[in-house]
Amino acid sequence: MLNVSKGRLYYEPVGIDPYSLELMDLIDRQFTETPFYGSRRMTAWLNRWGYPVNRKRVQRLMRLMALEAIYPRTNISKRRKDHEVYPY
């Protein structure tokens, strides 16, 4: 009738568990100190401090918080005005 499945009606989204919230707090605090840490370094840092976690979880949480590591990007598309342009 309404073209809506029963599963969609009965589904209740599960909230974020307390351990993930604690990890998100730690990741946020560490990211403000070291914004160049990506998911791999952040995972190593958390494991060193006694929080057993894998990289995929840290990656997911960082994506959820919209955190992206700062690193030098490639700069290959900028041309110089004084360089000669060669025809193909």
C-alpha cells in the first residue's frame, strides 16, 4: 500500500557505544595536538596508550568526526608563465 517495508518501520537505530565515544574524545584531543596524524598513526598512538583498536575503527570514527590529516598535496598542475609551451 505505502510501498514501505516492515523492516524499515520496526528498525530502531543503535546509538554509539560508550567505548567509541571515549575513543572519539581521545582522537579529537590528540588530533588538535597533532593534526598530521592519519588513521594509521592514530591507531598506533591509541594502542600505545592501552586502547586496543584496529585501523578500520579509527578510520570510521575519524570520518564520522570529519577529521582528515594535514599533509602536503601534489602540486604538479601549476604552470610557469616564463616557460615555453611546446606543441604536441
